[in-house]
Amino acid sequence: MQQKPIVIFDSGVGGLSIYQEIRQKLPFLSVVYCSDNEGFPYGPKPESDVVDRTTYCLTRLVAQYQPALAIIACNTASTISLPKARQLLDIPIVGVVPAIKPASQTSKKRCIGLLATPGTVERDYTDQLIQDFAGDCEVIRVGSSELVHLAEQHLRGEAINPDELKKIVEPLFNGNNWPDCIVLGCTHFPLVQELLDSVVPAPVTWIDSGEAIARRVADLMAEHHAHHEGPVEHCFLYTGSEESMTSLIPALKAMDFSEITGLDH
């Protein structure tokens, strides 16, 4: 029996940070990655548009690939679209939320930074996570849409000006209490973690959701799909123009995607 793939869906290339974690922890899984370039970025969009884009793409992916499960590897889409996606599709769907809980478990100073998109920083869902898991911590929130675009540029091999990164992280270190842990609350941000690390004024522990997502996928696969047979192949799909993909192809080939193609309409 050939194994069913898993689907990773994101508004752009941010979910590749999740893909890399899955490949490391679960190398026997085939992955179909879908980047909704046509809808990118999700952060500034009305919530109804995000739900529509997410469910449209996921429905097509499930019909085409019959995956074992799907990951919505976008914090914005996860916090908004999960209920609707789970209602529409009869496979397990894993969402990504900011890693507030592990940050709280790690922080010695009880001061945490949250670097995410402006929507994620302000969302009620995030308030609840902080209340539930980091009630005794000071949480310094910084929202940046610009960092999403910088991460996309970085993966395309474009040089990033360190001064732009400094400006983004500066508000995390403006007060008397500096964070010792910073949550990367957007899946794009781990793609530039090393660059961020080079501009912060003090050592910090960076925490993202990748490891927790890989663990969750492993648990679900063990529960529902114990057999992993057949070749492992990774496919990268995108919406929008072929031109938008040209500069990404070297990075994607380096990540072992054997097929790079448009999502069938």
C-alpha cells in the first residue's frame, strides 16, 4: 500500500519551517506543500476572505491527494479558519498557534516576547493563550507585517538589511525588563531566526511551534495510519503566477521537493 501524504498549507513559504521540522522528525512521510501566493499575505485581509481562501485551497488539495491529514501552517489562518475547515473536511486538521505555553515553561525571568503579525498579536485567541499559560509572565507583544515579506525575500536569496530587522525587534527591548524568550508567532519568522539572533541586544531563546506540530502529527499518524510504505516524495504547489516562483526554485530544490507546480484549478 502506498502511503498517503500529508498536506501543509500556508499563505506563503512560512510553513516551510514546519515542513523542515516534519522532515527531520518524520522522514518517512511524503508531503504536499501548498503556498497560496495568489492570496498572500493573509494578515491584513478580512477574516471572511482568509476563511474562503483557506477552505477553497484545502478542499482542492484533499480532493486531489486524499491526504492522511492537513496542517494549516499559518497562525492567522489557523486561528480564524480551523472550525470551518474541520466542519468541511473529514480528515484530521492540525492548526498552528503561537508557542506561548513552551515559552512560559522556558522563561526564567518571567518575561516573554511575542513577535507575530499585527492580527495575531491583537487576537482574542492570543489573549486567552497568555491568560491560560503565561499568567505570571510579562508578555511584550510586537506585531510586524514587514517581517513576513522579509522572510519571503530571504528564502528567495535576496539580501536583508540588518537595520530593518533591528527596527522590528527594538520594541521588545525598550522597557526595563528584557525578555529571555521570544515566541516566533508566525511560521515565516523561523526562516530568519539566525538573522534576528544577530541583531538582538541580549541573548534570547527563540521558540516556535514547529516541534509541537511535528509531535502532534506523529501522534495522529500513529493513531490512524500505522503503515508507512512506498516511496517518499515531496511536492510543492502554488497558486498565482508561475513568475512568482522563479526565484524560489533553488531553495525548494535544496529542500528536496521533486515536483513544483501550480495547484489545479
